[in-house]
Amino acid sequence: MSTKKALLWVAFWIGLALLFNVGVYLFMGQEKALEFLGGFVIEKSLSVDNLFLFIMVFSSFGIKPQYQRRVLNYGIAGALILRLIFVLLGVTIVNRFHWMLYIFGAILIISGIKMMFGQESSNVKDSKILKVLGKIIPVSDSMEGDRFFVRKKNILYATPLFAVLILIEFTDIIFAVDSIPAIFSITTDPFIVYTSNIFAILGLRSMYFVLGNLHEKFKYVKYGVALILTFTGIKLLLLMVHIKIPVELSLAVIITILAASILASVLINRKTKV
């Protein structure tokens, strides 16, 4: 997919989310509409860092673009199901044990600090997940087109493409551990939490191809995402002392951080080229 076409699809999905947001405003009121918009912006910004990891995984395994699409399609379908489970589970836990919000806040702050100062491992082939998969089913050394499984000498093998799919699905589970608590800093309404997640996820494939072509230009966005995680964590911890940051202010802070990180990436990238 070309960058121009991918950008058009990204714009389409964002436009669809904003149209849905108008519907939320008309049927549920201004507060719920702001909560949806805040949740959507959080999930969309956090998904950017997850997509950078996808790029690294595909690159490490040498997966060709024509095969990446199939993995992304299955990965997004799996994310929709996993996110529903996480949302329902998370809302149930928070409603029964309100103090869990403070635990989520601490997790978000730690995740933000790790993202800010930590370094991601580039050798994803040594992942423990893949070692466990290898014990369950043998993994072939070579690609077999877009097939996930292949039979050789009456033995069923998983292909490297299936191994990548498993790695991406588990990555999304780890990603949800950050993203679901982050949106709880805005709202715990299961409808708003899930729908904002869904609309953020639906455009991921198109956004992946944009980042795949332009990721070097936006390498400082991860620091913005780290700050967003830290901010939402602090917002949850402030509830311990009965300080609640308004949704409008939270939304303004998150958008400002994300915009600043994008602007910094563009400006620094221009300076390095000069």
C-alpha cells in the first residue's frame, strides 16, 4: 500500500470515529462525547508505539509486505476480541475494587518511565513466546507463501508467518495492560471504553503502512507516548487524594503532548538532513 493511499484510509477511519463521536454527543450528551474523544486519542496515540514494535517484528523475520497484510488482518481481529475481554474484566474489577485504579496508575507511570529511558530489544527471534511455541509445534525454517501451517513428511509445522502472528497477538495483550488502565483515567463506562478502543484499532492496518514508510521521521513520538502514559498514571493516583482532573483538561494535555512529539520529530528530522 502506498503512503498516499494509506494516509487516505487513516483519514477515513479517523473521520468515521469523529462521526461516531457526534452520535455519542447527540444521544448521550457532551460529557460522554468528551470521554469517547479522550479515550480515542489515548488509544490511538498508544497504538503508534505498538505499531513501531510490529515494524521491528516483521523486519526481524524478513516478512514481505504482501504477507504482512494477512498477519495484520488476523492480528486486528484477535485484538478486537481480546480488547472486549480486557474491558469487561477491567471494568468489573474497578467497580468492585476501586483501589485497583491506584495500582493501574502505578503500572502506567512505571511503563511510561521504562518507555522513556529503556531500550527495546531488537532480537525478537529470541522471544520466550516463540520458544514456548516451538515446544508445542515445530516451526519450519522457511516461509511457505502466506500459509500459517505446512505438512512435511506427515509432520505438521507452523510457518514463520504463524510465529509472527502469535508474537503480535501476545504483544497486543501486553499493550492492553497499558492501554485499558490509561483510558480508565478518562472513564470506566464499558461502552465508551470499548467503542473508543474499537475505533482506534480499526485503522491500525492503514496506519501501520504509513509508519512503515515514514517511521524514521516520527521516531520521537515514542517519548510523547511515554509522557501520556505517565500523565494518565499520575491522574489515577491523584484520585487517592480526591483530586480529579477534568476530562477537558486531560484531553487538552494529551493532544498537546502528542502534537508536540510529532512536531519535534519533524523539526529534528529536518535539521539532521540539512
